[in-house]
Amino acid sequence: MLGASLLLALREIRRHLLRSILTVLGIVIGVAAVITMVTVGNGVTASVRTQIASLGANTLIVVPNAGGRQAGSAPPRPFTEQDVAAIREQIAGLLRVSGQVNSSQVATADGINWQTSVTGTTNDGISIQAMTIVSGRPFTSEEESAGKSVCIIGETVRKNLFANVDPLGRQLRVGKLACPITGVLKERGQGGMGNDQDDVVLMPIRTVQRQLLGTTDIHWMVIGVNPAYDNKAVSADLGRLLRERRHLAFGQNEDFRVIDMKQISDTVSGTLAVMTAMVAAIASISLIVGGIGIVNIMLVSVTERTREIGIRLAIGALAREVRLQFLTEAVVLCSLGGAIGIALSFGLSLLLTQVMSVDFVFDPVVNIGSLIFSSFLGILFGYVPAQRAAALNPIDALRHE
């Protein structure tokens, strides 16, 4: 019986092809809009997560600020090497700790100048921030402890200064220093703040401090937290230690800030997920409009085929069989609309993710769920017309002109 109802439904849809296409248009638009919005939203979320993760997973960044000092006073106090050592020794749950310094310098190679950012760091700092050396090597222990002039360059620096040659072993002049290039970093792309993460030259922190800055100050610290530990608890312990070391009185504002990259990632991802769900919910309104269209056209179909229904009932067809036929037609219409909407959303999602330069994240659950939901709409919105057809009196139906 179900197979016969399906064949009759397909025949009726084919008989009124244009009307059927216009009927399912609302379902097509609704399904395509919902899936496209969810896919693009997931892509944006994944891209943001990737950008934040490029700064290092389970990472704390500690920066100084003027929170604990009087307005108009001296700039925020930097950290010291002793602060880094104390954190490494006294805070539980840390994998690595590294001080960082920064200086803007002109890098020169083969007569070409390039303004870039020079970061003084350590191998631990490179590891914490998830930097990958694709060719060459990291710093040696001797280079770090002695503050030797060696450097690792980012992809942007390589492209601008060594476009057609292998930079490994070549001399790069950074400010007043000449240093051999020992490594090249893997391309990382744009950072979460819109900065080019590849426009950088890494040098041992003591080299930058002594030769470029003339100070032993630490500008900021990066800390890798053991995933088995709670970042909030580690941040609290870190705050208490730094308040003690920086002699901040009870109630005095902190003159430093602890940034939890994991917390930022979770907050941003949660916000984007809520926005994606909200936009998808708004887009799904068109599904209701499409469902109303299904009800309307099925009622028209019942009216047009009243005499046919009367003949079927008169020769022995049961009311439930008539109901099943019209429900099948409604489900087939909605399922076809859902399938076309899924195909359309795939193309739209690919186009939009390429235009927005975000990841394309295909979610089979959303696609299959949309198809099942569109079929359910056929049952929901097709029941009233189907019940109306099944309730017709055969004699009155045969009189219908």
C-alpha cells in the first residue's frame, strides 16, 4: 500500500510540475538558509578557535598594566627574570614558563630593508606559543644562556628578504646586529588581533635585552599550563604570587593582567554558537512559510480531486488509505524540497566560506537532520488536508463537479 501511495504521489507531482516546484520553494529556501547559516557559523567558530590556538593552547599570558599605580605616573612596571624563575619554581601545574621582550627593528639582507618585529624569547616560549620550525633548528642551550646573535625568521620576513633563496645559514642584519639564520617558522597567518604573526624575527631573549634594548626587563610572560590542571586555579595562584612579589597592598589594584587563552577561546566560541543558533532560528521561519504553502496546495488538491476520492471510496478504498495517499504526497513534496535545499546550501556554503576566508565545516548531523525535519513537516502540515480527504462522504464526493 505504501509503495502504491508513493507511485501515485510521484505521478500527481509530475502532473502538476510547476505548481509542485512553487509549492516546495519555501521548504527549499528554508532548509538552504538554515544549513548555510549553521555551516558558515561553524566555519567562523573553527577559524577563530584556530587563530586563538595559534597563540598556544592552555596558555596564560601575563602582561603589566598601570592598574595599581596613580594616573599620570610612570609606565607600568615590567617583570624581571626573578619573577619568571619564581613562577617556574613556586606555581604547580605549569609545563613551561618564558619571559618575552619585543623591539621594532629594520631587518636587512642583500640590500633589502624590511621593518619587522623582533621578539626575544626562548625555546620554551616557542613551544608554548605553538610555533613550528619547518626548516633549520631552534636555539641551542649555549646560544640562549650566552645571548648569542642568532635568529629564526617568520614566513613574511622570508618572502620579503629571501624570496628565491634558502635563508638558512645566511646573514641577516637586525638593527645593529648581524646574525645567522638558524631556522624558518611555519606560516601561522593572521592573529586574533588582526596582526601578521609571520612578520617576526625570533632571537634569544638575552640577545635582544643586551644588544637591542640595553635592559634586563621582561615585557610579558607566556606560561604553558598542564591540561590536567584547572586554568582558573593556576591563574589565581599566579596572581597571588605576583601581588606578593610586586608588593601590592591588600585592596590595591593589580598592576598586571593574566590573560587565559583557553577562557577567551571558550567565551568566543560560545558567543558565536549562540549567534549561529539565533540566525538559524530566524532563517527557519521560512520553513513555516513553506509548510503553510504545503497546506494550501494540498487543500486545493483535495478540492480538485474530490470526485476521484469519491470513486475510490465507492469502490472499496478505506479512509486510512486515502489519508495515507495525501500524507505521502505531502511528505514527498517536503522531502524533495529538503533534498534540493541541502544541495543548494552546499554550494552557497562553499561560496560564502571562500569569500569570508573561513573554514568549510561540513556537519552531516545538520544536513541529515534537516532532511528528516522537512519530511516531518510534510506529516505535520499535510495531515489536515489528508484528514479532510479521508472524511469525505462518497455520495457527496461523487456529486462534486
